Amino acid sequence: MKIRELVPVLEQLAPLAYAEDFDNVGLLVGNYDTAITGVLVCHDALEQVIDEAIDTNCNVVICFHPILFSGLKKITGKNYVERAVVKAIKNDIAIYAIHTALDNHQEGVNKIFCETLGLVKTKILIPKEQYIEKLVTYAPLASVDAVRQALFAAGAGGIGNYDSCSFMSQGTGTFRGNEKSNPVIGQRGTQQQVEEVKIEVTYERHMRSGVLNSLFASHPYEEVAYEIYKLENKLQNVGMGMIGELEQPMDEVTFLKMVKEKTKTGGIRHSAFLGKPIKRVAVLGGSGAFAIKNALAQKVDAYITADLKYHEYYQAEGQLILADIGHFESERYIKNYIVEYLKKKMTTFAVILSNVNTNPVNYL
């Protein structure tokens, strides 16, 4: 099996189109035509992890954080990033990063975070915006079902927990082909009136190519009339962070002790206690200060994230508890999740969980 065959499997887990614009995801080092001997899954593709890949005969390293985040102008081995890349290239080891593609997935980083804390009734904290498109097309009555089913098969028509969603309205289409045309209905040079159905479906932006290819392949007309609109609707099942509820309310101290135990963090920095029970909780794995305003707007009792700075704790405004549990700790179960997913999907090579602790933060 080659790397190019593995990539679609990884994209089912974490579509690269879901990643944030600032991120660097996908195949960072390596060749798509390389045959896979084994896969090592880690949090950070450091030099020690590349050594581990060599020792375990794994020539593909799947990491959560991209080792290459911003551009490299030189590769001389002067820092930890360059040393890891140099060693990977020398040993023909590919590196594939997932990061915010999995952060934004409804079953990804933050869903795992919620499950770790025992949160239920979960939903996305910051749904992705300007990511939904709408296709409008027109088909003769006899072809409507075939066109709709082809669009659904390509991923169009999904809205939240529903699929095969569309709207249809019937009307009369007119056209006249010139001397170069080959009309399916009627003759060249003769104006035609055909009973047609207007079909409207929505889809996620990254599906556009597949949706259009399915439209053209299933539609009987030589020239297919269609329109694409960009919608302002939010994509409710994709985005940053997540909100959930505890089965039973907890007092603040008991809640934070539970968080500390479940995430195995060495310590929690938090804003002032408010003397009220914790029931509704927002989480965001990794650096989440930017979402404090969103947590406030959702009226949660606590917001659990990482990398909060001194003045950002003031933003709690006496309305919720802000808690910083550490960057690695908020994402610590991700590599396990990736391994479990790949083991179910892949049987032609070994999928190994890295034993290297890449957390750069230590607690005294």
C-alpha cells in the first residue's frame, strides 16, 4: 500500500479542508508513491520520534502538531525542527500532520475532550462560517431522481444529522440549440419547452468538485444549467471547541479536581471561584484564549482550555471559571484515537502508538 492510498483514509478521519487557514496540514515530508512499511502515530514529530520510527521499521509518521509550521529558508539542523526534518528525509520517512483538521471535526479533538470529562449533549462552540455552498440545477422530469441520488452520493444534501436533503419545484425550461449542438430533447434550431424540476441542495465547500462531477455525469443534457451560491449559514457540526453538560452539577473544587485527574495534568491555573455549581462546560483543546468571548456568550459555567495569559483571566468577568490545564494535556488522547481509527481501517501494515513523551512542559 502506498502513501497516496493512506491519505484518503486519513481525510475521512480529518478532512484537510476543515483545517484553519493558518495551519499546515497533510503530507509535510515524503513522496505519495512510497510503499508503506509501517505507521507510527505521535503528538509531535520530534527527532526522538523519528528515531523511534527507524527502530520500529515505520516509514510514515502521523503527527498531531505539524513539525513544519512556518516556512524554512535553510535546513542545516540548527534547531529541533530542522533536525527532525533532516533525519526524516535521510531515512525516507514521511511525515503527515492532522492538527486543526481534527480539531474542527465533530468527532475529533474536542469531542474526545468532552468524553474524557464525561460531558453529554455536546455541540460545537464556534461553528465554521462561510463554508456552505448551495447548488441549483434543473433536470427533465424523467431524470430528476437519478440526478438527486448522484448528488447525494457525492455528499450534497447533508444538513446536521440529516442527509438526502433537497428542495424541488417544477416549472418550464426553454432552450434552442445552434448548428453545433446535439440536443437530447428536440431538434437543432428549434426552440423547445420542457417540463423540468429545479433541484436545490447544499454541501460543504470542499465537496464542490465531486458534487459537480456527479451532476455532469448523471445529467442527460449536453449543456447542464446550474448555479452555485455561497451561504452565510454556519456549519453547525464543524468548528472550534465544544460545549457539553455534566450529568450532575459539581461544586467548583470537585469539578477542577475531576478535570485534573481525568487529563493527568500537573496543575490547573484558573480564575476566581464564583461559589456556584458547574453544569454547563465549554472546552477547546490547545490554545483557546481567542474563544473566551464565545464561551461567555454561551453562558457556560466553566471554560477549559490551555495557554491562557495573565490578563486573559480577567476576561472571565465574574461570569464563569477559566481553567488552563496545559496544552499537551488538553490534547493528550488524540494519538490514541488516531491509532484506534487506523487499526480498524488498515490491516496491511503495523500501526504503532509512539512511546515518546513530547510534552515540553514539566511540573515541579
